[in-house]
Amino acid sequence: MPQIHPCLRFLLFLSLVLSVGVAQAQEQLGMRLERYSGIYSAGINPANTAFTPHNWEVSLFNADLFLENSYTFLRNTSLQNALRNTDKIVSVTDTSAENPPARDAIWQDFATPTRPMHAVVQTRVGGPGFSFRFGDNHTVGLTTAFRTHFSSYRIPEFFAYQNISNLPRNQAINIPSVGLSGMSWAEIGLHYSHLQEMGDLQMAWGISPKLLLGYEGFFVRAQSNFDYTEKPGDTVVVGSGRWDYAFTNGNLTDNSEDVSLKRQGMGMAFDLGVSWAMPSEEEDGSYRWRAGISLVDAGWMRFRNTARKHRVVFDTAITVTGAQFPGRDNVDDILQDVSQAFMGDSTASLLGNAFSMALPTALSLQFDAQVMPMVYVGAVLVQRTPFSKNALKRPATLAVVPRFEHKWFSASLPVVVNDWRSVRIGAAARIAWLYLGTDNLNSFFTKDKLSGADFYIGLKINGFRIKSGEKGYRLNKERGSRSSGPNRKKIKCYTF
């Protein structure tokens, strides 16, 4: 097997960063769509908090994770089996006739793609938050979260493991444009929604502006196709190209004691949405149907000072050898070698000490209908709409979500089309204040090809009474029915 040249090995490493990590469930459908979702529903459409039956709530904690890729997978296993037996995971590249795997080994294999590959890893840990309704028409709130996101789409088939590990000699390979990006950040969000009557309908609009605190970020992109030719030895010829890459370097140090969670950037973002509903005549606070449209995660992050932005541009074939890339521990030194090899100047590629990245923006459409008392069927479309080539990219989602909904309990079974590639069944439940769910139920219980997984959890409180003197403050009222106007009906405290 020929040795992979250092330049190509670096590109391969970047393409693998997204595909081998173990990590926001996709859209957390089980805790976003129901009427009792409250501040959680603002994550899919900020207008939806206007339809929440209870007057106030406090979110104590929520977390979600999502992983999906079409590059690598585990054979014949489930998520829980793989997590229990991580020491038994063996890559097919580490086995041979002379070194066979154990009989109970879990094989990590690589896909043979017939279309461009993709990889997405998302995580979110939500901190304290709340929502509170003033009067009948105004709802305000606060959210906090720490998020990470890594994504790459349209990874060329060239980067499949079977191809990259068996490159032909003296044959030019045209590599299409490809890119990847990643970021970790915290967000502090305010929230407001307003409800108003429109004849027989109710209309609500909502907005959630967010302050972003950036901790780490990077992007890498080949802006155009380029030719790559492997030569004998450690020599390669690379055709004309334009490569952009940027990264934060506040934690790129040889001293591990200096590595810490530090703010390296700031930004702003917002979620914006509108919803319409036909109130129900039969049940207080319910509706016959509700439809909405929203734009979520629209915004930018700017990293300054502890950041580097580079661009390598060349319009002729460049021959490079391994001798031009000696072993380096410092990232800036490595990139100076790249600049020297392709541009003839070790500092020519450096554009500055700042760069910007867009959030994983998406346009969403929602529809929810009551088919019988306490039974609803919802439909959701989330389509990524990146603001720039260097934006984070979220998965596209089309889902139908039937659910049973009661103030103390709800259950749903989402049917999800993930990124227009696969259909999955999820499950979610709310028991009093606790939410649990997944949009990929099969990964937990079926031993099959495991290429992704997700899970989410949420805990909040609402609806208990705070008394003051004899009259008391009845903060647990619910929105009244259409026939009863703006009055609200009391709900009892949870009992166990």
C-alpha cells in the first residue's frame, strides 16, 4: 500500500475530524412541538410560547446530542451495546489474517459511497431559563446554553477510506470543492412573543435575540477544484487551487496547564417566527390547528486577536516533497511551511488575526392539528439556509409527529426523514416536568449498521401556586378557551 503524502494526510485528517467523534439531537421534536413545551418550543419557533397554557415556567436543565455521518460505521451493534463494550471496538484496518479480531469484536468499518458524504456532530447543554406571561398577550423569557457544532457536507467520494488509502501513482485526480467548519460557543438569549386576535384566528409572533460568546472555531475550504497527482517517493504535484482556512489559537500551546475554556470571540444572533391558530370550541386553551414559519439561528460570530486566517492561492502546478514539511509541533509553523511550499513565502498566506463564522441557520415550517381530544398530529420541515460558505450547517429534517398530550403526560412517535437520505422512527415522553426522547430509536435497541445516534432530556417546573396572605397569587392559571375570552383556568400542582 503506498504511503499517504503529508499534505494529503493533513486533508484527510480534517475530513475525519467530523466523522469519528462521539457526540443536540436533531431538532428535539418531542420537546418542541406540544402546547406544554413552553420555552422549549421557542427553539423551533419563538411565536409558539404565546400558545402555552401555563402562565410561567422555569427550565432547570436540558441537554441534547446528535451524531450522524456517512463516512464510517460500526457493524451489527446498537448504541447501548457499543457504549458498554468500547474496549471491543476494532477497526478493520487493524486486522489481518495474521492478526484476526476476537469473536465478540465490534467492527468499525468504512462506507463505500455512491454519492458525496457528510458528517454532523451537535451538542447542547442548556442552563437555567424561564418564561412568564404578562396579561393575556405578552410572554417574556430567558434562555442560556453552551453549544458545539461540527459539520461538513458534500465530501467528495475521493476521500472515502478505500480511495484515500490506495491512490494510484502518476495519475491526476480532480478533487472537487470541499469544506468543513466547527465552533463551540455559549449563548444568552432573551425572548418575547405577542398574541393577538385576527377575526376567528389567533396570530402570534416572537423573537429571541441572543448574545454569543465564542470559545473555539475553525473552518477549512477548498474554494475550487484542483488536481492532485501522487508521484514516486514522497512527491506530489498539485494543480491550481484556492484554499481558505481559519482557526482560534488561544489554546494551541505546548503547556497543557494553559489550556482552558476562554472566550475568544463574540457575536449576535436571533430566532424569529410567526404562527397562526384556529382556537378549539371544545377544550380550554386548545386549538383545531396551528401553522407557523420561523428562521432560527440567524447570526454571526467574530473571533479576534487569538485567531488566524489564511488563504493559499496558486494558478500553476506545484511540486512538493515531504522534505518541505518537517515534523512540527506548532500549528503556525506548519502553516508557514504550507505557505512557503505553495506561494514561495512563509508569510504570504496569512490574511489577519480575525475571522467570522455564521451559525447553522435554518428556515422552518410547522403545522399541528388536533385529530381528537388530546391527540395531535404535527409536521415539521427544517431546511438549512447557510448565510456563507463558511457557515455551520445543520441537518435538514422532515418529520411527521403523532402525539398524545395531557397536562401531566405526553408521548410522541416522530417519523423523521434525515437529510433527505434515510427514514427513522423516534420516541419521546413527558412525565410531569421531565422530558426524554430520541429521533433515532432504532440505534438504541437494534443491532445493525450504527452510523449515528441522538438523545435529549429536559427538566423544568411550572404551575404551582405561590401564596401571599389569604388571597394568594395564583400564578398557575391557564389560558382560557375561545368562548371564554382571555380568562384562564387554574391547574393543580403536580402530586406524586
